[in-house]
Amino acid sequence: MNAFQKNKSKETLFTFIPAGDDPPKGGFSSQKKSPKLCGTNYPLSIAFIVVNEFCERFSYYGMKAVLTLYFLNFLHWDENLSTTMYHAFSGLCYFTPVIGALIADTWLGKFKTIIYLSIVYVIGHVIKSVGAIPTVGNQVVHVVLSMFGLALIALGTGGIKPCVAAFGGDQFEEEHAQERSKFFSVFYLAINAGSLISTFVTPVLRGDVKCFGGDCYALAFGVPAALMVIALVVFIAGSGMYKKTPPRGNILLEVCQCIAFAITNRLKNHSKQIPKREHWLDWASEKYSKQLINEIKMVTRVLFLFIPLPMFWALFDQQGSRWTLQATKMNADFGGIVFKPDQMQFLNPLLILIFIPIFDFGIYPLINMCRFNFTPIRKMATGMILAGLAFAAAAIVDVKINETTMPSPVPKQSFIQVLNLANDDIHVKIQGQDLFQQPIGAFQDPAEYSKLMLNGAQQNLGFELQSQGSVSTFYHTVQEKSVYSLIVYKSEGNLSSHLIADMETKPAKGLTAVRFINALDQDVNVTIGREQIISINKNYSVSDYTTLERGKYSVQCKTEAKEVTLDLGLLDFGASYTIVITNTSANTIGAWKTEDIMANDVHIAWQLPQYLLISAGEVMFSITGLAFSYSQAPVSMKSVLQAGWLLTVAFGNVIVLIVAQAAPLEQWAEFVLFACLLFAVCIIFSIMGYFYISVDPEDLPEKEEEKEMPSNGNVISLVPQKTKL
């Protein structure tokens, strides 16, 4: 197999073929020959098709790369709902190719199907982009536009998926089979190039370009929309050069009708007087030829092997959902170059282009030299194991990430820390609690939050503060499942305190959060980031949290008397900070910084092993599976197997959305669950493969003449003496 004959991950190496036809070969003598490309045997028309495919794949994968974060941060859905909708869309994209094939082969033909569904595709992109503009309507409008746009995109991308490659094959003359084979290599190279570039570029457009006061999702969706418009224009531009074959029926539809007829016929004729038949499909012999029935038998044997395969895709497609969400909680700084969480997806197409030649020309020949019979079934099972190991690695990474995550308080529980802004050590006693046994030094950085146990949903607690022999008691109301900081300071020589609410979870999108406490005796204006001015009243007033991109910051502090610049240092990924603006010993304004929520200290590079494992697993599973099923099907049935293969991807996404909604678990536990499920499915698949006997489609008997069929639609009456076995 050519190293580039692969579409990103799961797109097929073969195309839907009309009923009764051979694979697309061109050679329609009744049509004029199209001009050639630079004096070669390549039709000029294929240049338009390849450019069209590159732009379309850029459009699809670029839009999909930022989709999960769009759901999470723009539509403000939680992680489970965002994952569910991402996989619902992905699954729909792999159900609709069956619709596109039926339209092309029974009604419009490939050319018109590509044109019309590409228009639907463009409309979907435009609606999706408009729905990402914050000023267009409210939240409901954004959701409605987004869902409608995604539905049209799914119909468009899925509908043209089975048509474009086959239409490209139609452009070649029958005697130019070698050129046609090379065309498919270039075609799939264009697919991978579009995927690789778009998954790297669109997250940059989303995160680095700011519009409407935040991440520019409208631009991140708008650029793929523009690429789809270019794809459509380029395809139409080559219209006069194309060979266009008329629709001539769809083999997939005929197979479904044959199977339905066999089942119906068997149910209608269940009398014991009627002899049994060797195979349940033989009950279709009254209406369909023996050749067709035998071919369907071969196909059903392979489709039976497809039953466990959706579990692999359930894991594989989580690169764009769960793995992207995991990346938002990690440190993405590569020596000054900061990666976006959704940018990590570009590793898969990149690794695929690297791994295919390594496996084809290195690993597989080495295994053969060891005289190990590495059959296709064993390769696919190994690919499943690698994907399971990838999720085991993802679970380990997630456990390490959780070590820096703020724990969630349970009912009748809260968390508290003490910020001592007085000049002396203090002792803190809380009514009914056994906390803070050691004195707390002035401006001592709290090590961690302490648990407060309450007797109800809220409780009024007494806080006893002792310093230099004086004791003061203050009462504050504490709510359950909350996080607090107790600010202790001196006012007119006496201890005083405030209880303020803290951020309970890490800032979203890998941002950093900061708030200010004004310990001065005069109001202060703080300018930070992009000219954000925060006004803070005097005497220990507290500002709201401000979220910022990760980076090193300095702030301008302006009072009635002076203006100074304060260096805050690095505000890191996922951290929450409290900055106290106070007078220093030199009677100047200074800043004291404390980290309330720990920064993301697990580097995003730790995702590389899981991407390596799942990409290697994909090479062994997907490409091998496609080649194996292709070799096991008669020529006229290859499109049926393609439909079956695409449906395994669709059902894999259905599995993810069911698990995300029905069995909410901690993320590491969900990764372990998926890994265990895939290992179990791998065992089942290996057992099924052990009993599978490979066949050669060429061994099928020659096609028999069609039998004369009954003209009425009544129940077929079968009696023993008239039944031909």
C-alpha cells in the first residue's frame, strides 16, 4: 500500500461503486477526452479535484479542531456535554456518507451530488461562523445557529465523502491504471496535508487573534468556511473538463434489499414441510442471482468481524475532545513558544505520515525476517492494544494533573486559608475546629487550604485571633462547599479580619487569574494587561478576579500621591493569585504575591507518549483493516464494506457520548474504563479472527443468468417439489 493512501485516520482506500459496475476506471469512449496535464497521461481535471479535496479537508478538520473548546468556553457547556456534542457531530459525519452514496448512485450522479452538497456544506459553515459572533443574539440563538450549522456541515462533508475520490478515478482512461493509482496517492497526501495544516493553524486563529473582547471563534470558523468556498469554486471551475458518469444504481441498496427479502421470505415460509437451506441468505434465491447471494455471504462474514471495531474508534476520536480538555490543564510552554491545547491534535496526522513508511519499510519486514506470521487480524489486535495503552498513559497523566487541582468541598464542608497581613505573628483558633496549631507569620505564604467541617449548609463561626498577648474574636458566616481566605490585619493598632470568597476551580482555557488587596490607607487604581484599570478602595478592600493570558506582568499603581510600577513576575497556566498592595519598610509601595491555586506543573509534552501509541495503533488497525476487508470482498461489494467501515466509526462516537452522559466518572477513571473495554474487545476480536478463514473473491463461481422472477408481489409459495436447492 502506498504510504499516503490514507485519509487522516479512518477515511477509506476505496470508494462507493454503482451496482453492477467495476471500480472507477474511466475509459468512456462516448465522451471527449479531457486535456492532459503537462504532456503526461494525467487529465488536467484531476488538479481541480486534488485542490478541492485539500481545501475541503482543511475546512473540516480546521473547524473540528476548535469545536470542543467552542462548546466549553463560548457556549459555556460543561465538559461532559461538550464531549457529547462533539462526538454526536463526529458520528453524524460518518452516518451521512451512506446518504451521499445513495443520492449519487441512484439520482444525481457524483458531479451534481458534490456540487449540491458542497453548497449545503458552505451554508453550514457560514451559519456556524455567524453563530460564533457574540453580538448576534443571545445564548439560545448561538446554540440554535451552531447546531443547525453543524447538521448541515455533517450532511455536506459526509455526503461528498464517497463521491470525490471515485469521481477522480472516473477521469482516467482504462489504459492509464498506473497513473490512476498515483493519483490516489496524491489525493490522500492532499487530505493529510489539509488536516495537518488546519489543526495547527486554526487554534492560533482562535487564541492569538482577539475579537469581541475574547478568543476569536468567529475567525477560527470563518477561515475554514472561506476554504470551503474556495473548494467549491475550484471544483466548479473544472466542470468543462470532467467526465461525468450517469447514476446507475447503488449496490449497497441492492444488498440491503436482498438481505431484507431473505429474512422476510424465511419468516413467511417457516413450515416444517419446506426443506432447510444451507445458509439463511439462500432464502433470497427466488428473486436474486446465486452470484449476488454468494458475494453477499462473503461480505457478511467480514461485516461480522466489524462488530467489535467501534470500540477502537471510541478511543481514537477522543483526541479532539477528552485529550484536548486534558491539555487545557497542562503547562504548554516550550521554551517561550506556547502551544494551544487544541493544537496538540496536529501530532496525529504528522505522526501518521512518519509512521506509515516506518512500518511498511522497517517494522513489518523485520517481523517477517523473524518468520513470525503477522496476519492482518494480529496487526489489528496489536493496534487495539496500543490504543488501550495510550489511554492508560492518558490516565496516568490525568492523575498527575489532579495533584495540582483544587479539591472540591463536599456538603457540610468548606476550605479556608489565612493571610496574615499584620506585622506580627498570630495564633488563629476557629470555633469547633482543630486547625492552625502553629503561629502564622506576617505575610507567610499559606501552604495549603484547610478543611472546615460545618453542622449545616451554613454556620456562623467564631474566629479567635491572638497576637502579643491581646485576643480578639470575630464572627463570620461560612457557606458549605465554598473556599475562603481569612484576611487578618491591624486597624488602629488592633487586630481585625475579613472573610473573602476565593476562586473554587482553576481558570478555564489555561488562563491565569489574579485579584488585588489594597492594604494602603488611600484608594488605588491598578492598570494591568491590555489597559485594564481596576479601582480598589482603601483599607483592605478586595478586587474581583481578572483572568489573563499566562505571562510575566508589571502593573501600574496610581494613588493620589504617587504612581509606581510593580513587578508581579510570572502568572502561570491555571493558577490563581492574590496580590497585596502594601507599604514597604522603605515607605514605598510594594506587592506581595501568594498562589491560591497551584499552577499547571504537568507539561503538555507528557501527552506525546499517548499520541505516539494511538497513532501507531491507528497505522496497524485502520490501514491494515481497510486492506484486509478490501482483499476479502468481491469487486462489486467493496462499497458495501466501505459503508460498514464508516459505520464502525459512527458507532464508536455513539459509544463515547453514551459513556459521557450515562456514566460520569473522574477523568482518569473514564480513561481506564475505555482502556479496559478495548482490551476486552481485543480479546473477543482475536477469538473471532482465529476462527475466520480468509477467502479469495476470485474463487467465486461465474455469474449465473438471472432467473425469471414472479411478476406479482404476493407471498412466495414454496413447496418441496418446486424448490431448487
